[in-house]
Amino acid sequence: MTDERDAGPQGGEPEPGTARRSNEPLILVLIGLGVAALLFAASALPVVLSRDDESTGEAAAATTTVATAATQPAATTVAEPVESTSTTTTSVAPTTTEALPAEDVPESIAVVSGGQIVLEGAVPDEASRAEIVELAVGIFGPDNVVDNYVIDERASDPSLGNIRVDDTVLFAPDSAQITPEFEPLLNQGLALLTIRPASTFVVIGHTDSLGGETYNQELSQARADAVVGWWVDRGIDPARLTAIGRGETEPIASNDTREGRERNRRIEVTIENLLVES
């Protein structure tokens, strides 16, 4: 058998220290270049992602963390938090509530008839209802107040509501004299004017159709003036009272009968600003 040292000169494996030693530097260079390339790739990847982070905010920060975990040891996978240099301001538009249609809301009204007051229609809240009921009870008594109010927040301010007085002062033909039988009704009006000093009354006089139109206009005005004068004589400021004559133009019954003409010779009163504070 021939060993390696004898085979060298005859064209076999090269002797130790000759051709083998000449290849070792080349292998070391290649290994060094490979390691350098890997290190460069590992360091270059976060740099590229960091550039993306400047333009994409929180989404880029999340990507950077994943890439670093794939190329670095576990002890260095926690990325430093990215501080944002921009301030985001959120503008909240004011809430606007569109007004609900109020065409179907019944008007608030109080009607005095037969010695009772009937409260009808809608009021916006329970406090308004209670205030009006309490006021009515104080004037007419608890047994003479009929509360038919409904609560509807779309209802208008009841402070601007009116009271229609169907109970009326009637007059003899061709007369503006107030008879004693109607003074209790006028006393109710006096009580209301006294306890609600901001309220105002509109007094409207009427006649039947007998006589001339001009004469009836003057007579209706005299009847309204008589009622206003009755309250003024008892201490009510005349500025709170308005007297209007309508003549024969607004009958509520037929002028062809005695009973109808008697009903048309009347006074109507509308009470305004009932709940307005003085």
C-alpha cells in the first residue's frame, strides 16, 4: 500500500501544505463575505421599515415589530414605542334637533261655561298643567274645574293662551245697563284680574239685528264700555282692559226669534297673558 506522502510526486493527492493550504484563504474570504451580507441584510431591513414608519404612523410601527422579531434574538423583539409628533384634533359638530311639526297639536284653551271652567287642548309639560289647574281651582272652586288637558312637548307656551268666557252678560233691548244677576260672573273676572296682575281682558259687545247698523255699533260699544267701567270702578287699571263694539255682525243665534235675539245681546270676554309673571 502506498501512503499519501509517496503518491504526491506521481500525480495523486497533493502533499500536505501545498495546494490544500492555498485554498484555505479563499474559503475564509467567502465565509466572511457571507456573514457580512447577512449582517447587512439584518440591519438594513429595520432601516427601510423605519422610513415607512414616518409616513404611515401606527400601521408601520406594527410591521416593524414583526420584522425585527424574525431577524433578532428573542431578547430584543420588543420594539420601542413610536412617539407621534403630530396632534390630531377631532371636531364634533353640535347636535341639532329638528323641530317636530306642530300642526296636529291641539291648541290650549280654557272655556268658562255654566259656572265651570273646562281646560282643553295640549300643554307642554306637567308643571304647566298643574299651574293652570291650581289657578282655576282658586277662582272657580275644585268642583267647577274640568281638566281635559293632554301633555305634549310640542305644545306652545300656555302663558300665551287665552280663556274664552261663554258665560256672558246679557242686556235688555236697547240698553247697556248691567243687571244684578250678572254681577257674580263679573266678580269672577275681578278675582282673576286681582290675583294675576299681568293678565289682560278684551271685552267685546254685541247686539241683535233690530235697529240700524250704525246705532247697533254704538250700542255694542256702550255695552263693552259698561263692563270695563264696572271693573275699573273696583280698582282695576283701565290699561289692562280693552273694550270693542262689534254691532250686529257676529250673531250666535237666529235674530228671527225672541230667544235668539236675547242671546245675541251679549258681552264676550277673552283673557290674555294668564300665566305671565308680573
